[in-house]
Amino acid sequence: MMPTLTQYLVISLLQIVVVLGFVMTLVPLLTFAERKVIAYVQVRLGATRVAGGLWGAQQGRLHQSRTVTGGLNGLMWFLGRVPVFSILRGLPMFIADALKLLTKEDIVPASADKAVFVLSPALALVAAFTVFAAISFAPGALFVFPKAVPFLGGLPFNGFLTDLNVGLLFILGIASVGVYGIVLGAWASNSKYPLLGGLRSAAQIVSYEVPLTLSLLVPVVLTGSLNFNEMSTRMATDVPANGMVAIGRTLIMFVGFFVYTTCGFAETNRTPFDLAEAETELVAGFHTEYTGMKFSFFFLAEYSSMITVSALASAFFLGGHHLLPFGIQGFVHLSGWWGGPHIIFFLFKIFTLLFVFLWVRATLPRYRYDQLMNVGWKFLIPYTLIMFVIAALLRYAA
Amino acid sequence: MEQLLASLGQNLFVLFGLLAVGAAGVMIFTKSAVHSVIGFLFSMLCVAGCFLALQAEFLGVAQLLVYAGGIVVLFLFVVMLVELTKYQEKGIFQTQAKFAVPLVGAGVLAFAGVFRGILFGPNAGQALVLKLGLEGATEHLGNAQAVSRGLFADFLLPFEILSVILLVALIGAIVLAKSERV
């Protein structure tokens, strides 16, 4: 049955709450994971060992029976030693981090342009969140409201907010607005390090937008669509009649995945492309003058655009809502639950790619600025153009 | 409730249009050049909203990508990097006022006539929806497909000629910039 407009709007509102809730929970957990992953990779001691409450870090064990906090500390410390619960180690650092962000004094520099200074973190965050309107987490209905639910009974709750006909372009367009948050924030701070950092990252984002868009043209050409759901399903399950075309399709998806992910790293200002925040040269880049919640808006925007990049890469190159990546699902017949689309497959791919983001940050050093521009303009753009031509040939041959 | 929401949905175009005009006002009347660019940005975003309200998704999103994502960034770069304070003292931004006022007045009158016709004319009851008039474009054919059919099949030659005009403008800009340096 067709929902009325009011029902439709209520369901959309619920969907927005669920998606934003998902992102807002994932981002803090991601920072926690980032500390721990980097600590394990680089053998840093803090985040893999800190246990106990906020009050007595490690010596909590000594006081475990005397006071209430001592007892809590002791319990946490004990839990941290049990292998299964060792995930709790480092948790106090995470909580302290969150409290610090929430309670820090909100400073606006005296010579800053106040309106723009306040506007730009909001702009960055809104752009980063609006993108999720076109991302589809599951192709069909996630569940149907039971009849018992008042007003909404019997209506489906979809895994996507909108099934926009030009969903991919919408994502790219909104994401390109995010750069204003950085540039305007840098300018409004009225201080030289933020301005340099902002210009750097704006130049970087504007130049890497070209290969990013070109690499996404490969799935567009192969499927002949701009609709998120249709593209991701057809990239995962299409089987061309010609065997050679099928193999070429898988290969180009394999290469395209790495090219897209590289550009995605640059778009989100993550290591090895985090020149905007090169501490040794620029203090902290464009957000040097920002404190408290305004800073954490930039922070949230960066991490949620990491989620966006992971979602796009998994949707168009890693098989999206289907299990097998690179279009292999088309050749292999999987039976039952494994063969169908499911939100769990998609989320699993997103989480894996988010882990790769952290892994890369722990492993690779930062590029120099000229190297960054060389990689973008002299390598990635020609590669993506060649890929685009090959994709067009494959489309022609199929 | 239902009727209220439905009428709101039909009038989204007017809503976004008013916002766009407001942002354009900010762009013109503000003193700081960067604020002016921000006004321009919001005006462009609202125009994209207007297109979306008319169910022209492709045009709306292209507006986002090309204007908000590309052109305004360049504006912002230029404005940020050029020191404008000394030009402000010379008042070079106020020189066009005597031509601008009558022109803007004439424009306002012309558009007021158009808007009066749309909002209060005989067809005012209809929802504002873009009508696909192109040959071969049907309702269920997607928006992007209809536009691309128009651009690359029906009107290929005018489209290519337009791109040559852009090239001419580009070369002209390079020539002007070059002669200054020599």
C-alpha cells in the first residue's frame, strides 16, 4: 500500500534519525579504534594498556577494596586482563577524550570574522551528513512495521533515504560543498597557519576531486546509470555474455577500487595525504584556532566523510550489498541467504575499509606537497582516464 | 496536516526562490568580499533546491557540482588571496551604481510580471513541475537520460558550438593575463 505524504515524512524522519545515530555512534568508536589500532601497530603502550576508571589509571588495583572508585577501578583493571574484555583497555582515554571535547572552553579569536568562524564548522558538518541522504545501506526494505504499530503499521522501512535517480552526482555535489568549511574556517581564523593549512587542503581536495570523479565514471559507464541502488546491484551481479568482457570487468573493478580508495584518502585529508594538518609545519592546519565543540564539528565531518568514502568504495567496487567483491558474485552461484543482498555484508565491508584507513595511518609516512600534486595530476588522472576508456570499450563489446 | 504538507511540497520552489533572492541580496549589499562569496554560494545552493523542487534532479545536482563545487571555490580563492582593503578605499566596487540602479529596476519589473503570471495567473493552481518537452523523452525515462539525449543527440551541434565559445573566452583570458606581465 502507498504511504500518504505524512506517513512518508514520518518514516523519512525516522530513517534520518537512524542513519545519523549510526554515524554519530560510529565516529567516537572510530576514534577509540584508531587509538588502539595505531597503538598495536606501532607498539605504543598507552592505548593498549590503560585500564581502570578515570581516577586512578593503573594503580586502581592497589586500592580495590578500600573505596568505591577504587573498587570500580579494580574491576575495570581485572576485566582488562581477561582476553575477551581486553577491548576495554584504553576505554578511559576514550571517555576522557570525549569529556575534554565537550567541556573545553569555546574560544573565538578576537580578530576573527565571527560570523564566518561560526558558520564554517556547521557547513563542513552539514555537507558531510547530507551525503548520507543518497547512500543506500540495503537495496530493499529493512523491515516492515507490524500491524500493531499505530499510524505506520504495514509500511516498509527502507534501507535507503532516497532512491534518487542521480544519487551518485548528488553525493559528489554535496561532498564538494564540504571544502568551503575548510577554506572559510581557515580564512575566518585570521591567522597565518590556519590560512596556509586551509589553502593546502583546498588545493588538494579540488585537485583530487578530478580523479575521484573520473574513477567513479567507470561504474557509471559499465552500468549506464547514476542511481546508487541500481549501480551497486548491477556492478555486483551483472554477467556479460562474453567471457573476456566479464574478466576485463572484474580486473577493471579491482584496479578501480585501489585508485578510488587512494583518491578517497586524499579527499578526506587522511594520512598519507594529511598535509593540511602537518603538525611540524602548520601546528594543526585549518582548525588551529578552533576549540571545543566547533573543533569537534570538523572532526565529525572528517570521520563521517571517511564513512562515506568507505561506503562508496564498497558499493561500487566491492560488491555493495552482495557478498562477493569485484563482480565475482555474477559467476559464482551462492545459495539461499548468502546469495542475496543484505545490509550486514555492506556494513562489514564499510568496517573493513575503515580499518584500512586506520591501518594506513599507522603505517605510511606523509607525502611532500610536490609529491602529492605529482601523484594527483601526473599519475592518478591519466590512470583514471585510461580506465575510463577501457570501461567504455568493455561497454561497447558487451 | 496532509493538505498543509502537500501545499508546502508544491510551494517548495517559491520557498527556495525567496531564500535564493535573500542570499543574492546578502551577496550584493555586504561590505566584505568573502561574505559576498558566501552569499553567492548560498544563492547557488538555493537555486539547486529550486531545480530539485521542479523535479529536475539532474539540473539541480549539476548546479551543485558546477557552481557550488567548482566555480564559487575559484571565486573564493581569488577573493581570499587578493588584498581587497586597498581597493575598498578607492571605492572601485561602487562605480557601477548609476548604470546598475535603472537596470536592476527594469529587471525587477520584468520578473515581477512573470512571477505574477505564474503565481496568480490562470495556471496558478497547478503544481510547478518541469514539463518534459523534448522529443523521445517520456515521463518514466530518467531525468539525466532525457538531458543527455537532448545534449548529445538532438542538439549536438549547438552544444559543441557553445563549448567553442567557452574556449574562446578561455583563450581571451589567457591573452589578457599574458599582456599584463610582459
